[in-house]
Amino acid sequence: MSRSEKHDAEERSVQTPPELEIKEEIQHSDEKSGDAFHTTLIEEALQLRDEEAKLGLLKMASLYRYGLIWGMGLSLALVMEGMDTAMINNLFGLAAFKQYFGHQDADGNFFIPSDWQAGINNASAGGQVIGLLLNGWAQARFGYRRVYMAGMVAMAGTIFILFFAQSLPMLLVGNLLCGIPWGVFQVITTAYASEVVPPALRGLLTTFVSMCWGVGGFLAAGILRGSLNIPGNNGWRIPYALQWIWPVPLFFFAYFAPESPFYLVRKGREDEARDVLRRLAKKGHRTERMIDAQIEIMKHANEMEKVLAANVSYRDCFRGTNAKRTIVALMAWLIQVCNGEGLASYAVILQNAGMSATKAFSFNMGIQATNLVTTGACMYYIGKIGRRTLYLTGIGAMGGLMLVTGIVGFIPTNNTAIGIAILLIFVRICFKMSLGPCCYTIVAETPSTRVRGQTMVIGRAGYVIGGIVMNQLTPRMLNKDAWDWGARSGLFFLGFDILFFIYLFFYLPETRNRTTAEIDLLYKKHVPARQFKKYEIDRELGGSVGSFGS
């Protein structure tokens, strides 16, 4: 076999469209067993999925409101996590916190050294990596509910370390341990939500997840703003104590929540899965035949996952056209942490620009409040605007805002604080209306189905590594005891945004309104990313040929 033939054969083995895989598996199963009953159920389940996708969002939400309630309810753990993680950076600007844990400069002002700021942030990120790894093992073994409840117990315990912290090293250890359940909640909430509602409602839940993070950040800003007037150590201990509000009610919510029907089917507990399917939908909506079809498609998917998992490695992510797709997912994640939006999370940038602590935290509340408005807007337009258009527009606008922010940083500080605050509000609006929510769609749609799980891990690992690097650099850029760039840091991120824009222009495809099989075909035919939108697939010929639209 020649090298080119071997390469084509390798790509075919990696890029087989999932629709063809389903048909081939159905035919093979039918031929092997001689029983068409299971095949018919699978076809009915696929047909039901397509029919439900045509219903309006409100109609679907009404039919599956209980699934939405449970999915959204458990996702509230991300409000808790968003609040907790937002406090980390903003506590560094709280006077009571700086006086207790900080050092004093020559002018008598207290500050937290940039090395410790970076270390505490990275300890949290390290704990989250541990949590991500633990969740992958524990969720498959014990199920969503028990792992979620265990995470809440761990969360309640680790908060004690932060509340009774006596030194910066103790804070570092506390954030490391808190990061472990945070890592668990990042994955388990979205995974559970996607398994208790039909595919047509998963976009709504994804946007809700983004809103949860925003609500958490807004609550953190409000709590810290209110803590400014609390004297003594209670000024920083009360924000930590308020984190205990979440674990107990969320623990009991998870206790009464149904287990994922997919997990129950994987464990052979089909009768329990049937009960859950009845519980998740409006009473009387799912007939016994519909439930049988849903169970059969879950069993079929489980068997396919076993086959795929047995024959796939991380090397496949970098073979053939999968290499391009893996890099697209990786870059989508890296852009999340390297575009400059992180500047809006540091109240200290406003204080260093000459703003009082009270005003700085008030403006930070305004910055966080934009999360609620922009996420609500996203629910309306995210399905109507192309992913490529949204990401290119977002990174272009972010670059422009970073340029202006950097220029303002050269103006004397007594004239710039309000201007910088307004710019950071626009930075957050820009991010939450484009790069933030769209990332999850890109990283889910771009990878090949066969290596989607592995590609997601690679992309998320890149996100964590990028976050660790930014956690080292950003405090040094902003703090007076280090590089003291202040708002001029915007020019640093402008350089990244220019590079990101160039990359996205040439390599980010438009996947809106494309099926997974169509995306596979377009990559297999080496269609340039800029031409994905116009390329027309001839469906009458089975998608084997195509042309560019006028």
C-alpha cells in the first residue's frame, strides 16, 4: 500500500460520519440477531428526536420542564463556584484582607505581593485539574448524584480552611483544596444537564450555565462591596462564611434529583431508567413505546461507545484532518483566557489608576452585572448568528478595546480611573456576547465524533495551562510591586488578539446548520475554513460531491 493510500485509509477509519456508523451498526445488529424489533425502536427514537427538534423552544420547555428544573437546579453549583472564584482576585483589593495578610510598602500602604496572588490563583487551578481527573473516574463508577453530593460535603469542609486562615500559605492550601470540588462541578453539572433533556433543549441549558457563572460573579462583587464598611477581620471572613450558604441546599436538591437515565442504562438498571424518563417529561407525554425507543437508543449508544473507546487513542486527534480540528478546539479554549477579558476581574486595576476602594468595588459590581444582561441576549441570537462571524467579531472588538485601554494607561492616573472602568465594562459585554458563550458550541461541534472526548480533554487542558500562565503574568502587570503596567497591559493583550484574529480568519470554519456528518465530509474534502458556509453538499448523491454557492 502506498503512503497516500495508507493516509486515506487512516482518515476513513477516523472520520466515518456518525450517521453512516449508525446505519452500519443497525444493519450489522439486524443481520446478526435476525430480529428487526430493536432496529425499529432505534429508528423511532431518531425520528422522534428529529420531530421534537422542529417544535418551538417554549413547547419543548413545557413538555420537558421537569428535566429542565433538575438540570438547571444542579447547575446552580456553578453560581456557587462563580461566586467563590470571583472572590479570589477581588479580595486582593479589599482593605481588611490586605491589612491582615499583606505587606506594607514604604508609604505605609498594604498590598498582597504579586507572587502570592499568582500562587493562590494557580493553587486553585491546580485543584480544579485534580477535580476534573477525579470526576472522570468517580462519575462513571458512582453516578452523578452521589459524586455531586460528595463534592458538596467536600466544599463545606474546605471552606473552613479559608475562613480560619492565618497566613498566605494557609490561604494557598485552602484554595487548592477548594479547587478540587470546583473541578468536579465544572464537568458534572453540564454533563448531567445534557443527559436529562432532549438535544433540542441542550443549547438553552448551555447558555444557562454561562449565566450561572455570571450570576456568581455578580454576587461576589456585591458581597465584597458590602464588606468594605465592615471593620476588622470580619470584613474578609464574612465573604468566606457566605460561601456556606450553598452546599447544604444543593446537597439535598441532588439527593431528591433523579439519576441520569444514560448512567442507569450503562449500569444495566433499565427499569430505573424507565422511571426516570417518565419523571423528566410532562405526565402522559412519553408513551411506553417512546420510552422503549429511548432506552434502546441509549443501549445502542452505549455499545457504540464501548467499541469506539476500545479503538481510539489520543494520537488519533492528531492524525489526518483531525489535527486541524483539534487545534481549532484548542485555540477556542486558549482565546478564552488570553484575550484580555481577565483584566475586568481585578478591582486592583481601578485602585492603581487612582480610584477609591469603594468606587472600585462599585464599578466591579457594574462590570459583573453586565453578565446577566448579555447572557439573556445570547439566548435570543446565539442560534441565529454563525459561530465564525461571532468569534471573529468578538476578537476584533476585544482587540480594539485593548488598544484603547492600553493608550489610556499612558495618561496620568488622576484622570483615567473612570475611563478605564467604563472600558472594562465594555470588555466584559464584548466577551459575554461573543467569545464566552460561543466557545462551548465550537468545541462541541468541531471535533470528529470518534475522538470528541479526547479532543475536549486536550482543549480543556490547554485552557487550564493558559490560565496558569495568565495567573502568573496578570498580577505582575497590574501590581505596583512588580511591573506596574496598569491599564497599559491592554497593549500586551492586543498583540494576542491580533494573532488570534489572523488564525481564526484562516482556520475557523462556519459550522452553523451543519450536521456532524457534513462537517466530517467538508474536512475530509479539505474545504478551506473560509468556504465552509458557501459549500453546498449534493445530498442526492449521498454527500459525495459538492459545490460553492454563489
